[in-house]
Amino acid sequence: EQLTLVGFGVDPQAQLDLATRKQWQARGGQFLQIGLRGQKGQGAFAEDMANALVPVMGVGQVAVVRPDRVVMQRGPSARTTELVSACLALLG
């Protein structure tokens, strides 16, 4: 499906339980952290050099993004497993 779980100023995998992470990856799901200027990350990471995106989306927020850039789900990182599970259920 090529969906991407994006974390804004937060590691998108940090709050994702292991079982849901495995399901996500089995469906081709990817991870991307977008950090504030000067922030360091691990894995797929992009730095918001202008601090234009992370403050707008909200530090600590995550979003499930389709390849056509439509946001399927968005919420606080504490709800990551719930958001990803909902997207997986929609995909069947």
C-alpha cells in the first residue's frame, strides 16, 4: 500500500506496539520522522530546516499518509497504535 507513518518531532515508531508494527511492515508501511531544525533522528529522517511543517502539524503528532499525500489518520503519538490499526482495518 506504500503508506507512511510520519512523526512530527517524534519517532513515529516509539509508541507503536510490536504486533501492530509487524502488521504495518507486512503491508509495506514505512516510517518517517520529520524533526525540528537541529533535531537528530534515527532511521528515515528529514529535518524541517525552516521550522515550517512541524510547528503547524504539532510536535508529538503522528499521521498516516497515503502515496498521493492524503492524510488518512492524524493524532498524538500516544494514539499511534490505535491510528495505525484503524488504517490497517480500512485496507482489509
